[in-house]
Amino acid sequence: MKIQPKNKKELLRAALGEIDSDLAITNVRLVNVITGEIYPADVFVYDGMIAHVEYKDPGSELDKAKEVVDGGGRYLIPGFIDAHEHIESSMMTPRNFAKGVIPHGTTTVVTDPHEIANVCGMEGVRYMHEAGDGLPMRQLIDIPSCVPAVPGLENAGAEFFAKEVEELSSMERVIGLAEVMDFLAVIHGEDRMMDIIDVMDKKGLYLQGHAPSVSGRMLSAYLCGGPNTCHESRERNEALEKLRSGMYVDARESSITKNVEEICEGVKGVRFFDHFCLCTDDREADDILHAGHMNDVVRTAIRSGMDPVTAIKSATLNTAKEIHIENLGAIAPGYVADMLLVSDLEELKPDLVFFGGRLVAEKGHMTVPIEAREYPLEKVNTMYVKDLKTEDFRIKAPVENGTVTVHVMEYPDLLLSSTELTTARVPVKDGYVCLEGEDLKFVAVVNRHKGHDTIGLGIVKGFGTTCGALASTVSHDSHNLTVVYDSAENALMAANALIQCGGGMSAVKDGRLLHVLELPLAGLISLKNATELAKDSQVMKDANRELGLTGLENPLLRIVTLALPVIPKVKMSDLGMVDVLRKELIPLFV
């Protein structure tokens, strides 16, 4: 796949110097991610494409450009590409997201809209495509492959089969199939997943993977199935094995999970990094504003010991090759003119950001407007929840009084999203399970989608809260209403707060509503800009900490993967507790 110039003949004439280029960026130290060199150069741009790079005699042909920008001896690097991103996880609309990330030097994102797809189906994917149109950045779409994530173990707001994937793949900016999370379905060649993969193979689009802890022959089978990227590597040996197997490793530094340092340590002994890429996956507005976006991920890789040019290549040219775009991610003739001027190769704070040869941001601020647009989906309430009662949040026991043994989903570490299956002996009073101590909490997953009224109840250990109720409709990936709580009364109040506002996050303590972070678009996205949303998010974080989540840098996203049945080993869904590796439901009572 190539990004084609509007007029190739005119581009050829500009390359030859027969007509003036639109722009020359002069007096720069060009970071060549193809050769690994840094050298003085002038770069000529015509109609959004690199027409010529003059490195033999810089400054000699400046009369060949209509506009000249003096680089002042700064470094010129390609615009950053995010290998795997869920824009919904920023809790911003695609247009507000663009305003947030462009000043940090992100000019292209590969976005997987499966969060909104699980809520709104095909309409949600179309919304993300339309709302990302006409922006001074490139929002490329991978079509969600797993809606729901694991059929039969949860109920989402939609179901995607080969037919839906094929229809959506005809949209203009679609480049591949989004993370194939149901890795067991690929490994064992299940029909639904094979049919979806076959659609994309016939279209010649790449397949994005998701293979947490997959190793040995299972990894080989997954790769033979087609997906050949993975952003789920957490351990150094895991990342090394995947690189050795020819897989693209997308080292992740999100607001939830930070893996770059560990992965860099694991792969530092390899000679070639062509299959090493970087991504954010899930990064919220507050982190984007104050830490950065892809520039922060690259910065983390450099601080973890990676050579700066190699790290930059891992967020530019390598990613372009991963997504099968031939002329993106480098500064060379025929490539797209997405470029950044930076003063320091380790801090990577862009002084100037060019998208398609056009200056779009300077010193952390946009220089071009992003037109505000309204879309019908932004006004739809997606909270289809029956009238809830305290009884819905109480666990009926098989005995009237005494004790019972229950299965428990346990977090062994506050910083991890992976869980273990354990058991606990809990008291029963008047026919209902009671919990003692701060470490055990009830959990409910309430289906919020049209046509379903299921509620899964369970018990979680080590979640981190010590009191009250924490509720969220951001609950990957079916995004049902998830509540972790100490009492049914607190749970009901937290749930009703979200039902009334169209979704979001809420916290309740001792019958008092601490805060509601309103996310009215699909229960996932705010209509506020990054600055306003970051302030609201900070208040929500403080409310989370008041419930006991004090040991986390970002407690806001603690709850969001509790119901994700593709992350080992145990998760919750609206159907109950799920054994992820066995792909089966676990009875609550032993």
C-alpha cells in the first residue's frame, strides 16, 4: 500500500527542480531512520510529499522553494506513528483527541474502534471513521475482529462476523483487522475467526494480533493463522521469543500498563530491531496533556537504554512497515512529508510539527483550526438498563445461615490486570453472602445493552478499594456496567448515577455520591476538550483514592479490565466468572 501524490508528474518536476517546491526546511540535522545516520540537509516538499533531500550541498538551492523554514540546526525526524491505539480510551472524541496529540508530534495513529463497536456496533465504527475525517493528522482504522471479545462468555451491544467485517473494510481509511484477541480461536482454527481472517487476506490487509503469554507451539500456530503483531508482551523473555518468531512486538506504554522498560531490557541483545515498534494502546487525556503521547513512549524507550535513532525508527518507519504502508515513516524522496523539528533527541518535545508538509503545531500549540462538528451518535443514550434494586447486587447463598466456600477472582498484585482463581470461606446471613475484611469485595457486571438484562455477580480479592462502591461503563471490551462494592446499597447508588447520565464512572462512600465522571457518548467518551476532561478526571481519581485506591499512579483505570475475558486467568462478565484459558464459566459456589 502506498499513499499516492495528487499529481505524480508535477512531483517529478519538483524533484528535478524544474518547478518550485512548496516548502524547504533548511539547516537541519536530518535523522535518517533508513540508514541510522544523522547529517546536515535541506528537505524540499511538494504537495505534501518529500520531493528532494539535499545533503551534499545544503543551502545551495533555496530559490527552488516558495517558502523556506530555517531549522536552526535542530533535528528533523519523521512524524510519530502509534502502532496500536484506542481513541475511545482517551475518553475524547476523535477531533478532540487530535487537538491533544498533534502538538506532541503524533501525525498518524492506527486506531482500533472496538470499544465503541461493542456498544454501538457498525454505527460506532462508522462514527469513528467520519469524526476522524479532514483532520491535520492521519487516523487509520483497523476493523474490530472480536465483538464481543469472546462469544458465549459475555453479551455485548453487537456481534461482528465476516459479513460485518467485510462491509466495514470498504471505508476509505481502513488498513487492517484490529487486534485478534480471541487468540485461542485462531490457534484452534475456529470457523468464525477463520472466516473473518479470510476476508482480510483476500483484501490484502494486515492482521493485528493480541497474544498475551502465548508461547511455543501455540505462538507458532497463532502466527500461522495470520496475525503477526502483539502489543500484549509484558515479560522480557516473552518479547524476545516473539521477535525471534518474526512477530512485530509493539511495546506498550499506556495509562494502564507500562511495558516498555521491561521489553527493552529483554531485547537489548538483538542486532536488528526492524520488528520492534511502540504504541500507547490506552492513554487518557490527563497523561496526554502533561506527559505526552508517542513522544513520551519513545522517550521512555531511550531512557530504558535504547539508542535514540533506533527508538525513533521504532515509532516511525518500523510501524509503517508493520501496517504495510511503503512510503510513510521516513524523510526521503517519495515519502509523505510528516516531520518534526526537535531540539533534543532525548526529550523529543517538538518545536514544529508538519503534517503533509503543512505546519500544524508549534511549541505545544495547534497552528491550524480543527473544525467542530456534531454527529447524531453523540446524542444517543446507550444505557439500556432495567430498573435496578438492591436485591440485584446481593448474592443468594445455598444455605440460610453459616458459611460457604466461594470461587474468588484474585489480583496478586495491585499493579497487574492479570488475576488468579482462588477460594474463600465466607459467612452467610439470612440466605445471603456476607463479606468480612477490607480485601474482599463484591463485583457485579450489569449488561447495559439493548435486548439483554443479565447480571453476573462474583467476589474479588486484592482489587484495592477498602470501602464504598466504584462503578464504570468503561469496562473492556463489552463495556457493561461494572461495579465493585462493599454493600448493595452503595452499589445501587453508584449504578443509578451512571444510568441517569448516560454512562461514565462514579464513586460512592457511606451512601454519599463522591463524584461522577460523565461519558455520555456510548458510555465511553466525553464531549469535553482535553483540558476540561483532565480536570474532571482528576476529581474522579481523588474519589477513587478516597475509596482506598492509594497505591496506584492512575487509579482511574483500575476497574476497566476487570471484565476483559481475554486477559488471563480469571475475569468477570455479565454471565458470571470466566476461566479465560479454558473459555468456560466458573460456578460461584465451590
